[in-house]
Amino acid sequence: MYLLIKRFKIPFKKQIKRSLWLALSVFIIYFIFCLPGNLFDQPYSKLLVGREGKLLEARIASDEQWRFPVIDSVPAKFETCILRFEDKNFRKHPGVNPIAIGRALYLNAKYKKVVSGASTITMQTIRLLRSNGDRTITEKLIEMIWALRLECSYSKNEILNLYSSHAPFGGNVVGLETASWRYFNRSPNELSWAENAMLAVLPNAPGLIHLNKNRSKLRDKRNKLLKDMWSNEELSKSEYEIAISEPLPEPLNRLPHYAFHLVDRFKESSGKIKSTIDFNYQKQFNNICDNYSRQMKQQNIHNLSAVLIDVKTGEILSYIGNIYKDNDAHAGMVDMLKSVRSSGSILKPMLYAAAVSEGLLTPEQLVPDYPMNFYGYRPSNYNPQFDGLVPADEALFRSLNIPAAWLLSKYGVAKMKNSFEQMGMTSINRPASTYGLSMILGGAEVNLLELTASYASFANQLTDSAKDHFSTTLIIDKQTNESISYPILDNGSVYTTLSALTNTYRPETEAYWKNFSSGRKVAWKTGTSFGNRDAWAVGVTPDYAIGVWIGNSDGHGVSGLTGLNNAAPLLFELYGIMPSTDWFYEPYDMQTNTVCKTSGMKATSFCKETHSKVFPLSSDKTPNCIYHKPYLINTKNERVFKTCGGPDTQQDTFFVLAPIVSHYYQKKHPSHRALPPWNKDCVGSNPKMNVLYPIQGGRISLPRGEREGISSKVFYENKKLELYWELNGLFLGSTKGIHEKILYPIKGKNTLHITDENGNVVKTSFEVI
């Protein structure tokens, strides 16, 4: 500078003036741009809070500090305490307090050491921002400049929020909200005067005085502040006396752990996540599931998950991913709510509803329940008994497998797979041919969240809040679309399905379930996967859908593990804490039908007993009763024709079943009248029926080690009647018009029976070598 002045011979006064202007310009530029764009570039803890703002779960910041995000506002009590202790004139000064600086200079000079720093809360905020531990004059001047600049850009409330959120409170606890939860396990808004006062004095020297060190000094310091506040009439006498009598808390509380698995669903998120979870429901679900899991452990069942969905909004109100406490040895960290598992019977209601909606059957129509062979696939019921025929709604709530497989064969595997996808089950994504009929009996895999959402979508369809698509969400004011379901079925079919699922009769323990579920009306279904690996239970009401899965995360099966015995009790225990609700209103797309009381089909003039039932409009597509048929009967109780019956004949109506069906049906219905035999003089009038292949006594050679079918053919004179096929006691189905079927015989002797609708039978025996 001197050389420049000398070279250009600038006058001395101008030299001083220009130097001052230059210094001022540099200062102004520095002042304007001294603050970083992002004040606190520090990692924050991830917080998950419920819909009410209550803390559910937290994760420590990446720098191993418990540092909650910046709070929205400082509670009034803490503001009063911190200002009285740290900066009484905070609301009056511009970031620097000249009076405090003068007092500090005097005291420091008097005692020849740093006694007072004169730091305002704004200056302390700058010190936290700069993270510089030096207490030099230069650093203090920088803090003053930055403090003045901070006051130009931020309000007093914002500065107080920044300070309170980044002040140290001992150990790795940073910030007011963090300290409030770590020391008192409560939100700052819920703290007492004594608790706020303790937190206000902690940042002054958190390394020297804290809950683990010099507790008596900490209490004295707190009480001194409380007395000072009382003296300044910021506390009443009673408030002061109550406050100083409060003991200090024990060091460090455990943070709330109510949503261990849920917080990990937001790996890409940071800071505070406001979820749809209801804090009270989540807490109660955790407690119930924890207690229930202790009972399950005695049976070597170590894992469970549960979810609660608001039917009207799609918001997830409770999310229990697994039992993780002291469960590391059994994969308790795995979130089973989103894990794909074998479905067992839990998807049957969707098939039933789809079939009713398609007009394949009425809700109470008889469906087959006897040994059947579907091109080599032979399903069996959980209870190895058969009813012959059973009403469709009863087959549903009793969870019978053979009727479900038969119904899927009628509806179509590919079509049902597409329906499942539209209902929101994304894991059913393989080609339909790889599933076959087992898709409805556990061959399809689902996760509990999507499954429960599909049931919730059914229920939503019948409410005033029905949507064109039903999506579940976990974040307030944000559609996270955890699952999406589209209502593809008519309301009448859905209503009929849910009504069927309210039946309290369940196999094996009928009396227990009637007693257990009598308190509330819930549509519910259970499922058990092959090998007793997975137990499912899902229930819906007009307000809430609850889903439960129980099993072992590693897929290990447990003898006796079933949806009915293990998952359903937990389902109803969870429903026990929910408020009671009304039932769904009957939808408009329903109509009254005259129905055959025996077959459940639309009645004909031959049905002896009928009654009126309200069915979905889709029931119009269903056929009339096919079982009740008229026959001429002579005095010997034999069937005859007009041409050979004689004078004393009368018409009677019979409930006609194929022989194999009648065999099982009569065991359950002893009063069932079998079709009388034909009069021997009328047999010649029967249509001709012959088995063309395999021939009687034939020997058939099939490739060794391969399961191959053979094409069987039957000649039948009457083209209008059905033939019923039975191989080795297994029903194979029926044919009409063209009578051909693929048979899968066993090695050795086989017997094929063919029966027409009139009870005429032909059989052929053959051998596979």
C-alpha cells in the first residue's frame, strides 16, 4: 500500500480515506457473505413419528451423535428457562450485548482471567456453527460479526430454534428434543418446570456437570435457576416449591422402540418422518404381539407380524414387522410384513367373490366335495373327509380345498391370476401355467401387507369412502402407495363374500369360535401353508382391516401350526382393542331370488322346498336347479317310462346325484333318497353306453419312470346328458356331447366307471404294465 501511495504520489488524506473505504468495502462484503448457505451441515438422526407427532422410533446420526432435526418451535417453559439462564436480554439486543461485553472486559481485567465471555445466545449459536473450540479475542470478534449477520437474516425465534437444536446436552446427546427424549422419555412440550430448568443449565458445561457426573452440583445449579425465575416472578411460589422438590432423572432413558422395522422402510429419507401410524394402536399392538410371541416360543414358533389399515383412507395405523426384542437368533430383524410367503387358503375369498361376480354360481349353490382328479392333480381337504356336495359359502368359511380347486378350474387359472394382480398382489407374477390349480391352495405367494390391503380394498368398496383405486400409505399428506388395489368385482359379490366370512363356525373348534368372536362382527379368514410353515389370519370391518402372519422367518415348519389355532386368536385379540363398528349396508346391486332350499340354485317347478334369498344381480347368469328331476315310479318303487310303466305309476321328484357324489353326500345327509333302480322291463329303453378305450381286460404299456396319460373314449347314444367319470374311486369330472378324457392310471390294475345322469353305469378294468 505504501509503495502504491509513493509511486502515484497520492495525497496523505486521500490515502487514509481510500484505505478506509477499501477496508469498509472488504468488511461489508465479508459481512454479507460470511455465513454459509447451509448453516448446520451436520447429519441428523432419523426420526419416525406417529400421526399425532409422538416419537415411535429413532436411528442415531451417521457421526454417532443423537442429534434430532431442528425443532419447529421452542416450548414456552424452556424459552423462559434458557433466556433467564443464558441471555436475559435476548429479545432486545441485535445479536451482541454491549453492556455484557463491557461487564466481561471489566471482570476479566479485574481477575486477570476469563471470568465472563459475554456471549449471547446468538453468539453461542455461531460458536456451535463454527465448531471452533478456541476462545481467543479474534474468534470472539468473528463470533460477534457473524452473530450480527445472523440477526439480519433470521428471526429471534428461528435463532432460538437453531441454538436449542444444536446445543450439547452431555455425551453424544445434541439438541433440546434429543435431550428431552433421552433424559425424560417425553417430548419437550410435556416437560415440567424442573425438567426444563435442568436442560437449560446443561449446555453451559455439559462435560463437567451432567447426570452421570456431579449430580448434586447439577441439582444445585437447576435450583438456583428456579429460584432466580421465582425472584423475577416467572414462577409462582407453588410452582417453585414443586419444581425444587423434583428429583433428577436417571441417566439416559431408552428411546421409544415401537416401529423397529418400519423406520427401515425409509432408508432414503432423513430427518423427521411423519407417518400415518397411530401411536396408541402401535404401542398396544406391540405389547399384545410381544406377549403372544412368548406363548408361541413354547411351540418353537419365533416370528410374527401384524398390520392395521384404515379401510376408509388406506392409511396404515399399525405396523409390526416382526418380534425383534432378544430375537436375533431367529431372524427377528427381518421385516415379515413385506416378506413373500406361501398363501395357504387365505386367497379363497377372492376366488369365491370373482366366481359369484362372473355368474358361475350363487352364493349358496352346492359345489363338489369328493375325491377329484384334475389332469393328475388330486387336491385333498385339511380334514380328510368329504361332504359329497356342500354350499359354496360353507365351503368358503370351512376352507375346503376340493371345492376351491373345482371352482378355480371353472373360473380359469390365468383369469384368476390377472384378478389377483389387479387386487394388488404383485408377488403373484409367474406365468399362470406354473401355478395350476394349486394357486388357490398355497401355490401362490403373497406378503401380509398387500394381502391385508386387498381385503381392506374389498371393505372400502362397500363404504361411503369407496375409491376408484385403493392405495395404502405410510406418510402423512403423501401417497407412498405401499400397495394399490383396483375394485374389479361388483359390490353385491363382495358383500356376499364378506357376509359369508362372518360365520363363526370353523372346523374342529366350533364352540370355541362362537364364544370367542360373538362380541363383534368381523369378516375373517385363515390360511395354513403346506408343511405348517405359515399361519395367516385376516379380518375386516367397515372401519379396520387387520392382518396377522405367524411362523418362522427361516421357513422351518412346526407341527400343529395353523391359521385357525395360532393366527386367529391373535387377530381377535387385536380386534379386542379396536372400537366397535356397525356392519356394511346392503349394496344396491342385490335382488331377491326364489331359491331351491336344497341345491342353493335358482328354483324350478321340481324343487320341493324353496325360499327367498337376496343375491347379487350376477346370479341372473346362473343356471336353474340341475339336481331335482321328475321320474315315473311304479308301485314297486322302480323307475319306469310311460311305455312300460303300467297303470299304477306316479310322478315323483328326486334329488339326483352321480353315484360317487351320492356315496359321500348320503353319509352327511342320511335322509337323502337315492334314485330308485329301473324296472327290468324298461332297461332296454336306456340309451346305449360303451367304453371304447381302454378295452375290458386290456394291458397298456407306458414309458418307465414317466407319468403319462392315456386318452379314453366312451360312446353314448344320448347327446344331451352328461356322463360322470370315476377312476379307481377318484372322480375325474363330467363330459357332455363328446365323451373323451385323459386318464392318469396307476401301475397295475385300474377300474374305470362311467355313470349317466339316470344312474346307468358301465365299467371297464385294465392293467398298466
